[in-house]
Amino acid sequence: MKKAYFYDTMYGRIGLAQNEQGLTNVFFGRTVAPKVYELEKTPLLDEAARQMQEYFAGRRREFQLPLAPEGTPFELSVWEALCTIPYGEIRTYRQIAQQIGRPTACRAVGYANGLNPVSIFIPCHRVIGTSGKLTGYAGGLDMKEKLLRMEGSFPLGRGEKQK
């Protein structure tokens, strides 16, 4: 059974969940929450919350935690590619599709991006539409914009939100 706990952050209340292998879920907005969990604070969840708070405060650029997202092999390949996007940089869905060797799978990459259960730690917010517009983010486009601005990577001049 997964263990989960909620933490108050400068961006609101965020839930974190883990299994025996590592962090499995970050949930806020419409992000992926575990179906079943036991409410319990653990050392791993506390450490994840500490690192997340440091990230939000601009004092951390990389996370050092065991991650254990659950998904299909395709989703896992997308999430692995997302982890290669450096802090302060953005990529398009097309670039991620090309990176994983599936250049015509832009929509599937977008779908997998939206299912990322460990958002923030796996930086799906760093992926934008090919046009440069902010598109889909389970945590909400406002949160995506805040994270990109915080990292200094908001696509200035091209960053209109797509309706």
C-alpha cells in the first residue's frame, strides 16, 4: 500500500505518495493521485517535500530522490526523456517524440506527458507546444506558467496560453 502525505507550499497544498521503491505521485490540481493510499508521513515524503520547497524557493535545480512512477513502457520512456530537460530550458512535444525515437508520436507524447504521476520531479511543465504556446498541464496552465517563469524559461513573446 502506498503512503501519502500533504504539504503546504507557496503554490498551495500538494500531496506526495510513495511505495517501497520511491516517490510515485505528486498530486495537486488535476494531477494523478494514487487510487488507494494510507495517510502517513515518512522520511522519504518529508525529504521530497523539503527538496520541493527548496526548488520553489529557487535554491534547488535538481532533485535527488528515488522515483518510482507507474506507467506503460511508452509512458516510462517519455518520462525518462523529460528528466533530461535541464532546469531553465524547454522542449516541444515533437522534440521529445524525436528523442525517444518516435518522431510521429507527438500526440501520444502529449498524452503521456499529461499522465506523468510525479510532476515537478519529472519536469513535464518544461514541455510546450511546437508553436511555443503553453499547452496542457494537469496542475493547470497557471501553475505551468509560474514554474516556467520561476526557472526563467517562460517562452517570452511566444507564451500565450492555448485555450
